[in-house]
Amino acid sequence: KKEVKRSTKDEKKSSKVVDSSLADIFRQQEEPDEILQNKVAIKECFAMYAIEGEIVNYYVGPSITLYEIKLGVNQQLNRFLKIRDDLSLKVGETVRVVAPIPGRGTCGIEIPNKVKRVLKFGELLTEDFLNKGNEFTCVMGKNVFNEIKEYDVTEMPHCLISGITGAGAFNILNTIIVSSLMKYTPDELKLVLADPHLVDFDAYENIPHLLYPIIKDASV
């Protein structure tokens, strides 16, 4: 006897559902309300200052969105720079005017995102970064074009990192340290860490890269 395979309820349900990848494409084509509102605010400021220009593109970064502006042929740049304060009032955020955008024949307006995207450190550690040989670089995040930004530590040997509580200074220190730990073996890299707060570097207490135990006595 031939066995007849009957479709389960879940199988029948899944056959009627649109493929999720297609749904993602449709969602990407829709501009978020925040983008639409900011575009309207920019256009209103252009009208207020009699500026001839159009928004030709926008780039959503982790923290800010850059709106790329193409000004009219005879448009004065000074007039465009004056819209910053009024635009900041309209969007409720401190905006930054970039004139021109480096490497492009256009200007830009940077507006902070109302919801910041948290970057996971793992997505910054690319194969290209980890295999860059002897370059003593560390990853610092992504720019508005979602390009990973790397910095050569040898070019900042006397770097001072400071800031108020919660500003992210310790995150930068962690980024530099972990970037180095992921890239170099204990034979290639030795660290000397001082932790007078007694809590900041506890996670590194047992790593083989330490030249000495973590210094916790501020008088040393």
C-alpha cells in the first residue's frame, strides 16, 4: 500500500504565508516617519530662506542620519549654512550642516536619530581587520555610511580619553583593549593595566597578555 502523506496544519499555514525575504524588501522601501518628518522640516526651511535645493539621498547611521543636499547652480553657500538653528528648532534636535560633504559635490545635514542603534562589537571585527598583519589598529565604530572606522594606535601614543560619567570613555578603552586582544597573541602583545577604581578592568584579570597583575593601588 502506498502511504499518503498528509499535510500538517503548520505546513498548510506556511504555504500561504509570503516569503519573509520579500516582506523585508517591502519594509525597506517604506521610509520611516522620522525620515519623512525631517525631510518636510528641511524643505520648509529651504522655503523660509529662499534656498534652491533638493534632497537627493539620505544615509541612516547608528546615531545620526545624513541628508544629502544638491543646491541650485547659483545658490550661495552662506545662505544654506544659516538654516541650522531654525532647523534644530523644527526637528527638536541639534543639527549639523556639512558644506560640502568631503569627496562629493553636495552638501549635507546631519540630524540625530531619535532611537540610536547599539552596535555589537562582534560585527566590527571583520576578517579584513583581524588579518591586517603588523598594523596596530583598533575599531571604533561605524560612520553615517555604515563603514567600519579603524584607527592606528601608533599615531596616538599619548592619547588622553576623558568625559563625564556615562559619556563612553570606558567603552573606548575597552574597544582598544579588546581589539588588541583579538588581533595579537600573548607573545606579540603585553599589557600593563592600572585600575585605581578597583572595578574597571576586572574582566582582564586572568588574560595571558598581562605583563604584571592589574595595578589597583593608586599610590604605586
